[in-house]
Amino acid sequence: MQKVYREEWIGEFRFIEYEDYSPARPSYMIIALPDAGLVSVIAASHMIKKLGMEEVGGVDSYTYLPPVIVVHKGNVRPPVRIFTRDNLLLIYTEFLPASAAIPALVNSLLDYGARKGIDNLVCMTGIPIPNRFEVDKLRSFYVPSNPDVDRVARGLGIEPFENGFLVGPYAILFKEALRRRMNAVMFLTESFMEFPDPEASAKNLTLLSRFVGVEIDVKELLEQAELIRLRAREHMKRVMPNLAQMRKEYEYAPPLYT
């Protein structure tokens, strides 16, 4: 059983740290929540492995998170886990709370990031397209929180997402980041809705790598795409009811007025 160095409650969530740490500056907070195609979760899992990120804490709640513990190498972990390396802080979970609980979780995570002196928020997710089976070359887009972030993201050679709806946990997360006037960017890559999509994860990781200036090799992720898809399909089945509750099918539909 790993010792707890420090713990504190932020809202209804208990934040646990196994050691004292502070991300280097400029710091980047990446939040990986289950969404379309499990794009962010698959990307984050690969990132932890390839960068050798250290698990330094976790988040739990008796009210808002499912009654789950994660056992890793004999150590008990909460359902939301915190990893770090250098100037990167990664919040990772394979469990999506009910839609009513997501605003509270988002607020607590961003409050925690502020206490850690985070400079930038990065979100990676999939944007489902109906003809995904027929598409080999996936398109990526970005949504910036302000002109400064827009200038950096535009240099990555991808288009801004200009018209449409975004639905789900990342829509809530980004709205709160805007309210707080944070430097934030969301990378969106075309993906499956109901099937795990490692190829979309790899595309987002390549963008993240260039944005934060840290090399992340995605060759192994692409080579093992079919195996990952098989391993992750049960996770996708558990997530789908909550995504349906958020009316995820509205995503990417062009609005009547633009």
C-alpha cells in the first residue's frame, strides 16, 4: 500500500498526493476523460507508457465517482489518476461520471491545476463522423481559448473548428476554461463514435507533441491498433450510455445560424 504524502478536499473531491511535486514552467495540464472513440483515454495511456510518466496522485469522491478502485502492481489507486513528467501534468480516468456530476469534477480539476500553477490546458478528443469506416486520412481541428493560443495552434498546420456543436465532457471542460480565461486548446480528430479509435488517438498525440514540444512516438500505437481496439471495446460499452445521455449525436451538426 502506497503512503499518502498529502490529501485535500476540493469541492466534493478528495485529492491525494503520494509525493510532493510541482510541474516545471511553462506547464501543461492534459485532462483525459472517456469520450467518442475513447480517443483521449487511449492517447493518454500511450503517453504515460512512452514518456515514463510517474504516478503522483489521484482523485476520488464518494458522491460523484463510481465505487471503483484500481489495483496497479499491488497498490490501490482511486478511479481518477494523476501522472507527471517535467512540465506535463496528466489527469487520467477510464470511468465517466454521470453527466450531472461532470461540472463538479471539471471545476475541482481546474481548481487543482490552478493550485499547481498550471499555465496551459490541453484537451484531446474525437469528433465522430458517420462514414469513419471509409476514411483513411483523418482530419484534425482545434478550438483555442484566446488569440495567443490560436496563433500557436495555427502553426501546427491544422484548421480551426469554425462551425458546429461540441457535446459531452470536453464541452463542459472547455466552457469552464473559457470562463476562467485560461490558456486552453482542444484538439479534435475525426473518429468513430462507438468503437475505440487508436488511429485518431495517434493523430491527436502528434499534435500534442508539437504543441508542448515533447516528442511522443506513436509508431507502436498504430502497429497495435487492432489489439488496442479489442482490449478497449468493453470500456467503450460502459461509456456509451452516459454519452447518449448527453445527446452526443448532436455533435458536429452545423448550426442553423452561423
